[in-house]
Amino acid sequence: MPDDKVKRRLTTVLCADVYGYSRLMEADETGTLETLRRYRTAIARLVERHDGRIVNTWGDAVIAEFASVVEAVQCAVEIQQEISSQASDAPEASPMQFRIGINLGDVMVDGTDIYGDGVNIASRLQELAEPGGVVISSSVYDQVHNKLSVGFDCLGERPLKNIAPLTSYRLTLGGQAAGPGNFPIEQRAAPPESARAPRLDDRRAPSSATNVVSDWLTRLPRPVAAALTVSAFLILINLFTSNRIWFHWPVAAILFGVVLRMTLGHRPESDSRTER
């Protein structure tokens, strides 16, 4: 009997789509189609270089899958840079730009084609990307955020058509959204500060003992803080200038005065009215 069991596998899906394709076709069908073919050839070459394969190229979209999540993201980076480079060599009134979404997920396999939420999510993520940009799912981010020199800007949970909201990340470089000309190719420098999600721009160094004491004193009532400061000063003078202990008398007097002042200052309101 034939085996009708659906085959599944975990894979990284890259979905690339031309931004404003209908508008470009309306303006210049022949030129747009020629440009699309040229860019698809470049995309296929880069996908093959990163050990991926083209799954489908319906309409103006390109669907590819990769065994490696890192290779998929690096391929997306190089695709956007290659397209940007070709566009700058032949400037046009309305240059063609791609938006790319990448997702790591489970897919159903039918021959050479793949289906399921793993593909649909990648397609929806590319709709969140800016022209010339790349958006990835949280499952991709978990695998690559500390392996590439690009940064990642957390977009939070965004509603996706027919898909439950999920956290996504936009590729960035040097605090700027990833776009034409903003990607490095084979750099392995430390990620910029924007490569963190959620962003943690301000990390304070551990407080010194002096700062701890200062913060503690500022939280005390002013008379108490002043008394403690003077008392500490007298103790240090005694310890460094004399072999006899004498600081306890002035310190006791200072502390007694503070306690007395605090007690009188917090008398019930009825007592003060009686005096008046």
C-alpha cells in the first residue's frame, strides 16, 4: 500500500518579494521583467553559494530553503547588497527593491515543494520589512544573534494575516534599519549595540562603596545624615591623631541632639495647638 504519511522537516525558509511590483510593471513592463530576471539570477547564485535551494519563483516572489539558519541570514544580507550594487550601477527612476522575510519552522514536503506555517510565516515577515530590508522571526534570531555582525531591532509582536502574532526582528547595522548599502558582506566584527532585543542601551557599572554610602545618606532625614557625617569625621580624627579614645562624648552629644530634635519635630498636632 502507498505511504500517504505527510513528510515534514525543520528548515529555514527565505521569502523575497519585489516591493511595488504592480506599480513597476504599470510603468515599464519590459524593463521591469528584464530587471526581475537579472535579479533572480543573482539571487539563485547567492542561494547556491550558501548551500540553499530555490523552492519556487511564482510571480515576483522567490522562496528558498536552507539547512543552516546562519547561512540563510547571511544570504539575505548579500542579496540586498547585490541588488543595491546593481541598482547603483544603473540608476533608474524607480529602482526595484526586495523585501525579505526569514523563518525557521516545520514544513510539509511534497516532492520539491514545501508548505505549511513555516513558509507562510516567512511570507508574512517579508511584508513587515522595509524596501531593501530583512525581517526575521524570533526562532531565527535565537540562532544567529551572536553569530553575525549585523544588528537586530526588536519589532515586538506584530499581527500577521491568518497567523498568530509573533515576535520579529529587523536587521540593522550601526543603529540604522538594514537597507540598501547598509550591510557588510564578510565581516565578523563584534555586533553593534543595536544588535540586542530587547535593547539594553544603558548598563551601569557596579557602584563603588562611596556611591553606596552616599546613596544611603541621601535617603535619610537631613539632620540624621548631617549628624552621622560629623560623627564619622570626628571618629576618623580621633583614630588618626590620638592614642586616647575621646570621640564618644561629642558623638553622643550630637546624636542626643538629633534624637531630641526629631522627637520634638514629630509631636502630635494637638500638642502644638495647646501651646499656642
